[in-house]
Amino acid sequence: MIFTNPRGAPELACDHCGCRWVDRVKGTCYECGAPVPAEAQAEFVRALAAFNARRKLAQENT
């Protein structure tokens, strides 16, 4: 599950309990210990890349 924080950046959250405390190194939730699927982690990486591209474009246009 991916949330967007107030600044617009994506945040990876646990699909099981919904908390935003995910250990991306171990691939588990800090709160409930559920594994975070590789697909969710890959989706987060894509969302982060898109966010960074939008930020870079906005900086170039100022």
C-alpha cells in the first residue's frame, strides 16, 4: 500500500495492518511483522522515481 505524505512524496505502508513503519531492508512491517510483497516494494520504487522526476522538472522550471 502506498500513501502520499503532505509534501506529496510516496510512503510505503503495510498491506496487512496499514502502518507506515516498514523495514524495506528486511521487507517486513515493524508493527505486525508481516512480509511486504516484492511487488509492493517495486511499486514504491516506481512511485518514488516518478515523484523525484516531478520534483526535478519543477526545479528546472523555476
